[in-house]
Amino acid sequence: MATGHTDPRRRERIIAATLDLIAEEGLAAVSHRKIARRAGVPLGSMTYHFDGMDELLREAFGEFTGEAVAVFDAYLAAPAGREEAVEAVADLVHALSEGSRRDLVLTQELYALAARRPAYRELTHEWMRRSRVHLEKYFDPDTARQLDALIEGLTLHRALSREPHDRALTLEAITRITTVTGTPPGALSGTPQPPVRHSPDHCAARAPPPHRAAEGSPPPWRRGVAPTAPHGPDHRAAGASRRGRCQRRREPVPRAAVHRADPLDRPSRPVPRVAGQPQHRQAHVRVQQPGLPRRGG
């Protein structure tokens, strides 16, 4: 077994063995002993090159995401415009879905690990960011984000489906996302288009026609309301009569008319003021008339 002095690529071999073991047996079956046996290195080399399993997994999945981004770069570096980029994205989806089973399993293992342990989401976030950098060379940031998610979904569906869809369906899905509604012809070719300038006649033709009411018809805000008679002496007299009735109804009613008289008609007198007590605390008490029953008695 080679020593560390004669095996300068030992660290890279450990990382490659880790990815191969994850792809074959799953992340739950990974251990230092299995990785060392597969890489052909002493068990002590595991703790010599890596502080623990977390650091090893970060290094291994970081290496894998770098390889995936390199595939993006290989397909999206050549297109000269948006139309060619759409074709290149379709080719990329089919290349990833028809690729090795190892890459498919590693992708899902990384997603599952990041879903369980948020600390690993830095790897997926950086992977998505680097992928969108290539897509944003031809599409706006929002379209690049949608297209990145579409690539992941179509790749997984084609890889796991018993009857994978053909390239025409892939191309149609990509075109629906990347085609801008109202885009002038030739805009997808990457050639700058001059701004559209409308003439005054064109703007006047698109303007809504003004409302013109027929002769004698009520305006729009009066439609459905019965027409009123023209103003005159009789109209003013009727208005004055209505105002008079309203004023009479608003006259205040005397308090004596609504005052409830005491059924026993018992007079009251103020209580003598007590020294030190405020004036507003003085109350009135009723004086019991001789010969009259008490209330409640």
C-alpha cells in the first residue's frame, strides 16, 4: 500500500471513493472503513486528510457539483443567441437524463441530505447559482431561474419514467418558458431590435371613442333615474314647503313633556352641605311624607 509520501493524489482518491460508495450503497452506508478499503488507503489516512465525515461529504459533493456545472458549461458555451440556447438546453436535458445512473443517484442523495440537514444547503445553493450564471447569458434572471428548475424536473422525469418523452416535448416546454409574449420577429436570434415608435394616427386609432349622448338623452351618470321637471315657481314653492316640514320636525321637544312624574308625588329637598365636600357631590334625597307607604314596603 502506498504511503502518503509516494501517493500525492490520495486525497482525490478518497473523495472519488466516497462518491462511488454513496452512488452504490447510499449515504446511510458510508463509513470511514468502507471508504478506506475502496480507496486503497490506510484507515488513518481518513482522519489525516479530513477532520470528520462532515468535511469529507462537503468535499465530495462539492466535487460532484463542480462536475455538473462543467456539463452546463459544455452545452451552453457555444450558442450564439437565444434560439440556439433553447436547442442547447433541450440537448442538455436529454444528455443528463440519459447519462450515468451514478450522477442521478448522487443528485438525489445531495438533495435529501440538504433537506435533512440545512447546513448542506450551501452546496445546493451554490450549485443552482452557478447553473443560472450560464443560463443568464441568454435569458433574463427570472427566466433563467424557471429554466433551471425545468431542467431538473425534466431530467428526473425522463430518467425515472418507463416511457421517457421525446425531444419535441422537451423543446416545446422550454419554448413556452423562454418565449416572451409580443416579442417581435427575430428578437430571439440575439440581434438588437430597434425600438417601436408609433405615429400619432396609430395612437388616435387605438384610443377609445368619446361618449356622445343622443339629443335629449340623459348623461351617463343619470341613466336609470327618472327625469325631473324643469325648475320654476311651483318647484321653488314645493321646495320651501318641504323645508318647512323638515324644520318643524327638527324642533326640540320640551323636557317637561317627556319627564316622568313621581307616582307618589313626593317632594325633594337638597341635603345640607357638608364641610369639605365638593359642591358637585351634593345630592337630593326624597322626604317621606307622613302617612304614605315606603317604596318596596
